[in-house]
Amino acid sequence: MGHSDDAFGTQEHNNTSKLITQELIRHAPFTAFGAITGIVIVFFAVRLPHNVAETIFYTLHPMHVVLSALVTAGMYRLHKGKGVSVILIGYIGAIGIATISDSLVPYAGEILLQLPNPGLHIGFIEKWWLVNPLAFLGIAIAYWRPATRFPHAGHVLLSTWASAFHIIMALGTTVNWIILFFIGVFLFLAVWLPCCLSDIIFPLLFVKTANSEASNVNSKGL
């Protein structure tokens, strides 16, 4: 019985890994398109005053946090029930993923590209009074009306544009095509893995857990 369970678990793990890989590959082209839109934004918005770019960033980033909270907490609510764990998982998933995507990866790009004014803008710290309440708002909505069907395309574009304006804050008044190319690379990386983690990998892990629990119940004849 133990060997059968191990074999089932290994097969399920392999199937999940294969599905995750397929989804990452499938979403790469649109993420690349999103990165191109980000490059266009950087090109035309490079001369924006710092305070204007910051205002736009702190409009897009909180929107991204709300969306991440809705997806993450909604999926956990659907598969794990209720309680404080929904709040914890929703908050960590939303704030963590949005911060990596919109702030940490762009900041790494700013440092590596030696941009004139690099800065690490952590929303839930700098604008704690804005970002944190919105994260909890998304969690509350997901708690009472859990749903996970949100357009991945919208998530990708929202995150890309937030990342782009984080980088714009670090730029001077001009940018050349070589820098634009590498900015595009960092925009792609900033969005592809974190957003796929939020919309695809994270939910699949919970679906796997739910399926395993259902299999255990069925195996006991309940």
C-alpha cells in the first residue's frame, strides 16, 4: 500500500511539474508582449518628473496588490476553508508576489544597469496606509466571495506597467536603445515568474493538495 501511495505521489508530482512548465512556456509570449509595452512606456515617459512617475507607480502597484490578494486568498479559501490562515496566506501571497514583481526585480535591474537614480520603493512600507488596507480589502472580498477567474492578461499588463514606472523613477532624462533592451529583459523577468507563481503555480499547489485529500477519503471508503 505504501509503495502504491509513493508511486501515485511521484506521478502526481511529475504531472504537476509538467503542467507548470507548460503553463510557463504558454504564458511567455504574452509576457514578452507585456514587456514590449513596458519598453514603449519607458521610452515615452522617461522625461516625466520623479513625483509624477511615483504617483503612477503608487496607483498601479496597489491595484496589483488587490488583484493578487483576490486570486491568492480566493484560491486558498476555496480549497482550505476558513480562519486566520486565509488572511495570512492572502496577505503574504499578495504583498510578497507584488513586491518581488513591482519593486525588487526592477530595483535589481536599476543597480545592474547603473541607472542614475536607483531606489527601492517597497509599497507596504513606504505607503503602508494605502497598500496594506487594499491587500486586506482584496482578502475580505475573497473570503466572502471567493473566486479565481481573473484575466491573467490583465495581471501581466498591470504588473509590467508598475515595474516600468519603478524603473522610470530611476532614469534620468534620456535613455538609449541598449538600456531599453535590457530594461525589457528585466520587465519580462519581473512579471513572468512572479505573476505565473501567483496565477498558476500557487493555485496548482492547492489544487494538488485538495485532490490528494479527496483521494485519501475515497481510499478509506468514506
